[in-house]
Amino acid sequence: MAKLESTLSNTAIASPRPAEPEPTAPTGTLSRGLAVMDVLLASSQPLSLAEVAAKVGLDQSTTLRLLRALETERQVLRLADGKRYLASPKALRPLSLFHPLEALRREAAPMLRDLASKLSKTVVLVVYFGLERVVLDVLQSPGSLSPYYESWLKGPLHASGPGKALLLSMDDKSRKSALGAEPYAAFTDATIRSWDAIQRNLQEAAQLGVISVVDEHYDGLTALAANFFGDTRNALGCIVVTGHSSELDADARQWIAKELAGCARLMPFQAASLRQLEILSGR
């Protein structure tokens, strides 16, 4: 998850991002079309045919046919000069403004913004779909970290804040299945790599409902996460606080954990959309 959970601050890069790999040409019309859409959605500016083709790894004639088909389906817009393409509003914002995810983001924002301001740290709203974790919002205070570049988190369950929070919501059997075989991958010297150690870590966290991850995925990065629940007491997601480990000693983590736990408990009162989210997520 080096791309997703980087320790990029507002002023400096604490951990370098890896070089982009050479594109591998997708096969099949659907895969090729989706690859074109991925390129356009990731771009911060309109792209020419040659630029799209190079990023996807296809020849220009094939890329042009895909772009024209996507244009017909209103997934792609072609600018007035006819030479540059960008993702359409339909592709950029596919969800209705009244979709449960959009509603949750709006409803939770005031409370999470206040938390970020109070703690002077980054606060992140994450929801669960099965074993997947999706970032809905990132609330920052001046100078705080920008730990996520993409909404679909791929970080290790055993070494990231959202990952451990998800593990905290599972029973032992599901947890062990999700983690796979030991020893678990090491990312730093602090990474917990055994089932017994993970179990002890989660049992300690369960007392307050807040899990702390200190230097386990990146040296110098600390995350604390607390699950929030729906009416049936199923964990629907988590709230994560991230910061520099140098600023988060044991006393600071204890204070933040109490504030975070209180915020997570208030989520059902702040966000009526959690009822719809519980149905959507199948939890």
C-alpha cells in the first residue's frame, strides 16, 4: 500500500512513492474499455489519444475505437478541439447525491472536522464492504499528514489502522482466515507477524474499542482507529486518526483514543444514513 498509505505531509515526502510500472496491454474489449476509463479517471487534465494509448499500452487505432464507444455511452467527453478526452460527469460522480455513501460523508463531516481540529491531526472516514476498506472522506488540520491517495485501501490487515480495525470487528475464525498463513509480512521492525501476538494486540484494544498502530507499516507513522456500528451492532466502518509517531507518545495516544472512541459512539446519532449503509454493505 505504498501508494495508498504514504506518509506524505503538506510540506515534504516522508516515504518515496515507487516508480510507475510499464503498462501491460489489457485483453478483451471490456478490460480494455475499463483500462481506458481508469487512465482518464486518474488524470488531472484532459489527455490526447496518444497519451491515453501510451498509458493503457494499446495501439492508437484500438484506443480510438474504445474512446468513441465510451463517448457514445456518455462515459467520456471529447473537448471542442476534438483532440483531447476526459471522463464525463457521469463517470466522475456516478453516485446519486442521496446515495447512502454520499449522505454518510455529508452527515459525518461536521463532527469529524471538529475532531481533526481538536486533535490537530488527520481524521479519515472508512467504510467496510466485506474485507474491503473504502475511504469516504479525509479531514485535515493545518500541517497534518495526507496518508491516502486512493479511496480503495489495499494495506495489510495486520499492519494498518483500518485493517486492524476491521480485524477487531471479526470473530476468531474469520480473523484467522482473513490473515492467512503465518508469519505475516514484515514492513518495519515493529510489524506484528504472529497470530498470537495479533490476538493479544486486538484483545487489549477491545477494552476501549480503539486500535493503535505505531510504526508497523511505515516508520514514523502512527494510526489509531475505532469502529462505528449500525443498529444491529455490526461494524460498518471506522474512524482513523493519523499523525507523526514523534508527536504521538503514549500519553497523547491515550488522550486521542478516548476522544476517538467518543466520536465513534456518536456516529449513529450523527448519521441517519447508517441504516441504509447497513443494507448496502450486507453487514
